[in-house]
Amino acid sequence: MEVSSTLALSVSFKHTFIRISILFTALLTLTAARPKDSSFELSPDMVSFLREYLSVKYRGVSFDRFVYVAAKKQRMYLIDGDAVVQSYSISTAKKGIGSKMGSYQTPAGLHRIADKVGDELEACSILKSKQATGQKAEILSEARSSGEDLITSRILHLKGLEDKVNSGEGCDSYERGIFIHGTHEEGLLGVPASKGCVRMANADIIDLFNRVEVGTFVVILNN
């Protein structure tokens, strides 16, 4: 009986892996056919493939409404059903994708919004340790760094949901302080520039903040 159960489990896992691979390949094929620029958008077919891929990869999780961070495209999408409600230009980490503590990289995988901070603050308000400082940032519209990594306007604090991937000792997204937040370096949006967080324009983070709730899933993929 134990052998039969193990065999059945092995076959089931193999079928799931094959299905994920097929869906992922189809999604990449659709993506590759699109222009590679900062205005890249998802078609309904691509969203449908993405949702099916995620539902297989993360069994038991509902992807009816979620946030998708496409790191290679430096775009973020708020998805409802098979429709893109809104899309935004973003900046993920300058050092790439990774979850190790102290890496200054953006973690991949499944997250949820654990905290929302900054409701009703004025746009461009500076926050430190999730508290308003009473100061406002000067926005840099040109593509240069000020040498500072200011957190402005709003914060969506992410909690990783994958053990040993973005949750747990040495890789925990929440403990690392991985946020979606506004930035004063708006001229760098569209290219990797952060120290691990996902940066957005101030108007965009306020817009997203008002559209999502605590508990909303956020998927970060480097594809």
C-alpha cells in the first residue's frame, strides 16, 4: 500500500511539473512576441495563462485579484480576473533578484500585503521605520541617483509565503523590510535601482494603495 501511494504521488507530481512547464513555456512565448519596451502590457490571453500557471504552482491560492511584479520588464500589474486593471512602471533591486538577508535584492515568489502605511499622508512625504517624518522629498525626474533611498508617500509591507524561499530564517521578506513604496528618484523608474524594495512613482503608489487591501497576493517573477 505504501509503495502504491508513493507511486501515485510521484506520478501526480510529475504531471503537475509537466503542466507548469508547458504553461510557463507558453507564457514566455507570448511574452517574447511583444515589444521589449517600458510600455509593455499584458494581453487577456497572457493574463489567462499567467493565472493558470500560478494556480498550478500555488495550489489552493485564489488568483482572482492580485498584484503581479514582472521584474525583467520592470512593470507591475494589478489584475482582476483576466483583465489588467492598472499597470505601472517600477524599479526593483539594482543587484537583481534574490531573497538572502543583506543581499539588497528583490525576493521572488508569492507574497501578500501584510501592512498598509501612510494613508492620507501628502504625496512625497518621507517615511522612516514606517513612520512619517514630517518632511517632503524633492522629486528627481532625471535618470540619476541622489545617493539616498528615500521611502515616500505610502508603504505596502510584503510578507513572504514560501518557506525557505521568501519566508523563514535568513530569507524572510517581512523581516528584511521588503516594501512596495514611493520614491523620490522617479527618473530611474523602468530600470533596476532599489536596494531590494519595489519602487513606484508617488502618484502610482497612492493609486495602488487605494485599490488593494491587506491580504492581497503579490507575485514577483523574474521572467
